Amino acid sequence: MPQRWVRRWGPLIAGVILLGWTGSAGEGTDLVAHVAGFAVGALLGATVAVPRFQGLLERVPQWLTGAAALASVAIAWRCALVS
């Protein structure tokens, strides 16, 4: 699908900038975890953008995907605060 480069690459560039601003601040920051989370998020985002998966995603309720996103953030914070 033809798009302007800003629309196609803008979210990835913004994510890299946010990772640099907030993901590398402080002495106790786990930089590898932030980079790995960014890479997994980019990989999942690229996977869902494939037209073959869009039909499958249209059948998943939006509240379920929102709950999964909130649960993943809660689990990540729990792991970070416990260890």
C-alpha cells in the first residue's frame, strides 16, 4: 500500500526517540529490557500489519485486546518491582 514515508515510518522513529529519552535515563535502568521490549513490540506490530492476520484480528473483541495490553504492563511492572 503506497503511503508517505512519514506515515509509514513515523511511529517507529517516534518509538526510538521515546526509547532514547525515557528508556536510558538513570543508573539503575535496565537498558537491555527496554530495548528487548521495543524490539518485541516492533515485531508484533509488523506481524499484525500483515494483511493475512487482519481478518483474524477483526474477530477479536477490542476489550479483550485492551485487557491483554493492561495485563502485560501490570505483569512487567510486577516483575520489575519484585526483583
